[in-house]
Amino acid sequence: MKISSAVVFASLLIFLSASIVTRAQEAPPPSQPEKLADLLAEAERNNPQIQAARHGWQSAQQVPTQVSTRPDPQFVLQHVSVGSPRPFAGYTNSDFAYVGLGISQDLPYPGKLRLRGEIAKKDAEVTEQKYESVGRAVQTAIKAAYFQLGFLSKQRTILEGDGQLLQQVEQAAEVRYRSGMGMQQEVLQAQLERTKLLREIAMNQLEAGKMQAELKQLLNRQQSSPEIETNELSDTTTPYTYDQLLAAAKLNNPEISGAQKMIEKQGFQVDLARKDFYPDFNLQYMWQRTDPTQFRAYYSVTLGVRFPVYRGRRQQPELAQAEADRSQAKSDFENQTQQTAFLLKQQFLSAEKSEEILKIYREGLLPQARAELQAGMAAYQSNRQDFQALLTSFLDVLKFDEEYWRTISEHETALAQMEEITGFSLR
């Protein structure tokens, strides 16, 4: 008995559909959607990148008092013995034997300790800006993953809904084929498109699984934890102009602020290098005791001076290095300012144009494509239109639906990028 290729194709299609339906039935029931704000707060508490950056900042805050404090004093116990190797002996043998107690304190040239403290403070402020930058980057990554998950969820709904619509197209092709007005190729092509939809659903599930894994990693959740459900996507219109956002970025962007703090730090570094041309001091006080029955105690004060005699090999290169580092910091600041303006402009244009595209989809492409499909279905059933035109209309509806929701996801991601750059909340 000869089996037609249409029957084989239909059997395969039924098997694949049943397989996907079975997996869907075996999947755990969806949980309640989680708000984006709750996920951002959770990441702030639990994300290891943010925690590491926070601890780094807390560590840097402890440095200024350390480097701006004088060196610890040195206590000295001194013994001179004449005629006897035993400690504290020899008073009866020589008038030169004595015991001494003293204290010594290093004294850097005035202003050096203060400058070292200022440098350490600026280092701590730069570290704080890095901590802020890490936090914003993690938040942006969470937002992007959240919006992508929202798109994938909507895409799957579209694919499943369009699968039912394509089934109607297939049934219409079968009716025409049985009536002798259509060809078997039309039925096979409709079945092929349904199989393609099954492939798209499987790929959608794969991408959603990857996004789930990425989002859980950012939240520091176990990968075996329940899947994260998102709220339905909606587009947001920003009320700010590019100039307003750029002004906010110059004030609030941690990369720009960190570059500015680095200039200030290098300025203090130059001042310290100039201070190193001046000497440091050492002050010592000593009490000496000889034979108490014959002599009174001795007291001495000693001032030592450490002169920078190798200026050409040490202090001058140090100053030249500090000035070069300051010039580099200024160039880095200008580069960071330009880079920030460039990135902000990119995302602003992306958000602005995507708003226009979404309007075109809502007011033109989507209703027009659906109207064309409905008209094409009626015309095909009455034998006034060929199958290829009907299939093209169906694919247009599928493509425009997916592109519409993908554009919303990209629009919201662009807003998230602008929020990272400016520090504004644009929702």
C-alpha cells in the first residue's frame, strides 16, 4: 500500500506538535510575575560583583588616616659597659659605663602627610565611583535580560497563536485540494510552515533558558531555582531632550566623576613630588644614667635631617612622572566625556527612532497586515487568490508581530542604557 507524502508529513507534524505539548504540560506552572524594581533591589543586596566593589570602596576609605599619620615613635634602651660583659654592670669599673633610655620620632616635612592623606581620599573617591559604575552596569544587564525575557515570552505567545492561524490556512488548502481546485503542494507547504513554527518555538525556549540562567546569575540565585516570570512589555516615552540628558550625565556619570577625581588626585601627587625636594627630620630624646652615687643623669636632644641629595635621580624624575600622570588623567577625562556623549547619543537616537517605528507598527503595518490576511483568506477560499499570496500575508503578520515586540524590548533596553549613563530614572 502506497502512502502519500502528505500523509507522512502530517504524521510527522502531529508527532512534533504532541511532543512540544507534552513538554509544556510537564513544565511547572508559571509563577507570579516579578517586578523589575524588586529584582534590582535583590541584585543590590546579593550580586557578588556589587558586593566586591562595595568592599573595595570600604577598604579604600580606611587608607587616608593610615598614610596621613606620623610614623610610630621608636623607643631605645641603651647600655654601655666597661670592664664587664654582663648587662648593667661596670659602674664600679669605669666612669664611662651608663644606661640610657630614649625615644625617637621621624618628622616628615610639613605638608607631606596631609598631601598623602588627600591622595588616599581621592583614591577612595575614585573607588566609590567604580562601585557606582559596577552597580549601574549590573542593573542595566538585569534590565536588558528582563526585557529580553519579556519579548521571548510574547514571541512564544505569538508563535503559538499564529500556529492556530496557520492551521486554518492548512485546512483551507486541504479543502481546496479535495475539491480539485488546489494542489497537494499547497497542503505540504502549509504543513512545512507549521513545522517551521515548531522549530521557532523550540529556539524560543532555548533563548529563554539562556536568559533565565543569565538573570539568575546576576541575582546570585541558584540555577535550579524557579523560573522568573516577567510582566508584559510596554514602551516608555522619555520626557527629556538629549541636551538635558547630557547635562545630567556630566554631573552624575560615575565614569566622568571618577576621571575628574583622578585629575584632582594627580594634582595632589604633583604637590607631594614637589614637597619631596625638602628634607625630612628625626627628633631624638635620650636619658642616660651613670653611677648614681657619683654623677648626675645626662639628658640629650638630637635633631637629624635627611637631605634629598640625589635630586637628579629621584626627586626630579618623581616630579616629571607626577606631571605626566596628571596630563594623562586630563586626557582620560576628556576622552571619557566624549565617549559618554557618544554612547548617550547612540542610545537616545535608538530610543527616539524606535518610538517612531512603534507608531508605524501600531497605526499602519500591524492592522494593514492583519486586514490583508483576512481578505486573502476569504479570497483564497473562494478561489480568487493563489496560495503563495495567502502564505506571504500570513508570514507578514508573523514577522510584524515579532518585530513590534522586539522593537519594544530594544527601546526599553536603550532607556536602560541611558539610565546607566545619566543616573536618571526614565520610567
